[in-house]
Amino acid sequence: MLITMEEGFKKQSGGGAYKKELLILSVMFFMLITAWNVYDYRTSFVGGSDALAAAGGKIASLSVTVAQSITLTQTTGGTVAFGTLTAGTRVTGATGLTVLTNGTGMNITAGRQRANSTPATLASNAFPNIVSGQIDDDAGGIDVFNGISNCGVATSHPAIWGTGTSTGLGFSNYAFRGGSAKSTTCFGSGTTTTDALNQYAALQASASASSFISSSGYSAGNTNVSVGYSLDVTTIQKATAYSGGIVFTATSNP
């Protein structure tokens, strides 16, 4: 059979069109495969709400409020026995407190347990309601404590204990978190129970006691507080046994 040049040219042209269509189909197939792989990758690794939305799911929102709490523990000095006191020679003692709170700071007050009209923490069991049966907290120039903000005011300023001149029962804060956060304006720069730089004040009634410790800011650990006492009497103080109590109260800040 003879094939003319024109027929051969037509066959070659038809073959080229076929190859072109095959190339286009191959490219389209490749693009579809690539698009599917991208989609499959995104749906496999998409996070959170996108995945739930794609699956038709719902989100449960959780919330909670942790309640405040505070724990006050007497670690030392739950009982302080001053022994026998000779007028003019003071005796000292201390109570150690530990506070744990999850609040943003705290306040601690110290007040006398006895709430009679005469400011006396220590009184005789035999004569509790007469002046001679009490040791006045604020005798001998020891001012009654009236809050941290009032330290420095002449009528409510804790003072260094004057040997032979200061009498009554005075309290001081000589350490708080290692001594770095106490009010030195109120209680001086002393760091031990008998430190001569401690400044003392007389106790208020427990029901109206002002904070002698006040801190702000959250702390994850324990706070250690050391309270020191100094006690002396005049030569006319009745010779008998005296006792009393101090009420410590801790509250956390919101």
C-alpha cells in the first residue's frame, strides 16, 4: 500500500495531539495527588478547635477558683517560763511562729489575752483584779503598740529597753523571713532574743490588736517569725507568781 506524504503528515499530527493530551492528564493527576497529600497532612496535624470543628465536636471550657487558706503554728515558746525575777534585772524570752498561706501576703497581730481595764498581760492568780496583783505592760515608758504605720509617732513608738528604767512586759519582732522583711522602724535592727538593738512595745488587747507583721506578695514557702519578750518590774511590785497569755492571730490578704 502506498502512503502519500499528506497522509503521513496527518498521522504524525494526530499522534502529537494524543501525546499533548496525555501530558495534560498526567499534570492534572499529579496536581490532584499533591493536593490530596497536603489536605491529608493538614487534617492529621491541625490543632485544637480546628480539628474539633472539622469533626463537628464541641469544646468544654473549664474554670476553677482556689480558696485562700492560712496556717499559724507556734514552733517554739508555746510556754515561756521567765523564772524568778529580781527587780532591776530584766528577763527575756521568745516565741517562734511559722505561717503558711497561699494568699498574696499576710498580717499577724499579737495581743494580751486578758481584757481588763488595766493593760496587763501578767497577773497574779490570787489577785488578778487589783493593781498590785498585775504587772503593767506599759509601765516604765514602754508605749502601747498601735500599728506599723504609727511607728515613729511619739505616743506609740517602740523603744530600746532601758536597763533599770524600762519596766513591765514588752514585745518585739526581731526576725521575719531571716530578718530581711521586718519593720526596723518599729522593732529596731536586732536579730536575736537578747539583742540590745531590739525595740519593744506593750501589748494591746487581743480583740483590737494591730498588725505587727504585714507582708504583700505570694510566697510558696513558710514564713518564720520570731517574737521576743523583755520583762522587768519595780522594787515595789508585789512578790507573788504571775501568769497570762498572748493571742497571736494570722490572716491572709486576698
